[in-house]
Amino acid sequence: MKTEKELLRFLKQGDKEYLSNITIDCVIFGYHERQLKILLGSWKGLNGLGLPGGFIKKNEPISQAALRILKEKTGLDDVYLEQFHVFGDTPYRVNNNAIHPSIAKSWLSGRTISVGYYALVEFSKVTLEPDILIDRYEWHDVEGLPPLLFDHNDTIKTALHHLRINLYHKPIGYTLLEKKFTLPEILFLYETLLKRKLDRRNFPRKLVSLGLIKDTKEVRKIGQHRSPKLYSFDKKNYDRALKEGIVWAI
């Protein structure tokens, strides 16, 4: 939705296309300058920041709705995306009247259930697309987030918990790094995600021995005496590990 006219049409007739009282909230993580970032939007009329999200079309699989919403917000579709929780304990989670005066009498009023998805995206490839409900999007460090709208602080906390658990079972990271990276760079990524130090020698060796990353036979020229090797994910082995899962001691 880009215009006020589109918003009014959505408020009046949206229930013909979308399911009522169920939404998707997207916790979109990026990695930049050794910091884990999260994408937040400034909601019009609410004087605060919140997560991107959207509605599920009738006869649309929930996972497809999440992919569609993610692409609408970031321009990306080749990302790691996972459902992690359903939020519905708050009887009336959103003060809809603050978004638009007509909303209290629309199909959007009443208790809203939210399906939470988290996505891992390459920071530099994101194209931010504000809409009629969002003034702007901005990246924030995960550490030290301000109080957010609705129950979104709890949503992010839950997403981080599930992300860190998944790190022990899935080779998450493919969509957070650039296509080619050094061993220290992937080490720093996992240390940032886990919030702890890892064995600098053994951790990269595990990734290589599992076949998850491979030597590109290229180097990055930093200086006269520094040319670290460049690695990339082995897409075939990576996809198989995502599908079948792995158990490894990080």
C-alpha cells in the first residue's frame, strides 16, 4: 500500500482478500561491521518503532505469505526464513485506532494473533520499501534496543533464543555473509550470534571438514604481507545440511 486511497480500500474491503485477526511479524536480522542488526520500522501515528509485518491472503500458505511480505519489505527472496513462534497471549495486542480512525470499525479490530518468522539477510543487498503505515525503516543493533511498539521486544527476544538454538543444528549463515569471506570473518559471525568466544583454530576446521565451506583458491589482498584465503559456502552440502540437520559442538 503506497497511498491513502489504497489504505482506505484495504480497511473497507481487505477481508475479501486477507484472513482476519491473524498477521505475520518478521524479525529480519542482518550482519554489518561485526554487529548483529535488526530491521525496525517507524509506524505512522504511533510515535514508536516496531517490526515489519503483514497479512495472510486467503488460500495462501502461511510460509508463502511470509516470503511475500519479506520481499515487499526488503526486495529479497533468496534468504533463510523460519517460523519460530505464535504470539497471541495479549488479548488486544495493537491499538488499531492510533493507526487510522476507521480501523476500530473495520475487519481489523479485535484480538490479533501473530505468527513470528525470523529471516537472515545480507545487509548490503536489502532495499528498504516504506509504505502507507511505515514512515521509514532503519537498522538497529540487537543489543540495547529501545522499548518497541506492541509486544515486539518479546518477539525479538524469542526469535534470538530460537536462532541461537538452531545454530547447533543447522549451518545458518549463508545469507548473512558476502559470497566470499575469510575464516576470521565467519568466526566473528558465529561469535556475534552466540555472544561468546569460539576456538579460533578448531571452529573453521569443523566447517571445512563438514563440507559446509570450501576454499575458493582466491585471496584477499590487504597489504604487502597479508593475503588471507577466501572461502565460500558449498551450496549443495549447505542445502543438504539445512534439510537433514546436523549436530555439532560449536
